[in-house]
Amino acid sequence: AALIWVDIFRIATRPFMLLIDSIFSPGGHFRKPALSWKLADFYLAEQRHAEALEEFRSIIRHYPDEARAYEGAIDLLVNEFDRRGEARKLFHRSQRRGLELAPRIGGYFSPE
């Protein structure tokens, strides 16, 4: 009997909950976070390189045309983590998107 009352309560309050949801989040859920460089810059300043790299990757995932995110991630992969293969993949991905990166980035991959 208690289970029936729970279902009736849910049905009765559903329109009210939908109204509340439409007032407090009219557009529904956000599809991607707002672009912000603060966290990545903070992690870099604090020498928290792994976290900075993850933040740059997150920006690339949500904003794939942000050249600065590619530059930051590639700089970290080359200079801090010695992962040139990953850095090269990111570089090529940025080039396929037609992004213009700082000249130093291309210099990481010049023939030796």
C-alpha cells in the first residue's frame, strides 16, 4: 500500500517539479563548460603539470579550435613529460584543423 502512495505522490508532483526545473534551468543542461584559462594557468604557475595537461586536454575536447590549448598541451608533453609521440599527434591534429600555432611548437618536430 505504501508503494502505491509513493507512485501517486510522484505523479501528482511531477508537473510542479517540471515547473521548478524550467525556472531554475530553463535551457536544460549545459552542453560544454564555459571556456576559461584560469585553472590551466593556475596549475602551470603551481608547477602541477599533470593537472595542467588534463585541463588543456579538456579545453581541446570542448573547444577543439583553441590554438592556445594545443600549444600548452604540446609544451607540457615535450618539455615536462618527454612524450614527443603524443605531442606530435596533437600537433598534427591542430594542423588538420587549420590552427596556427606558435613557431616554437613546430620547431619541436623539425627533422633532426
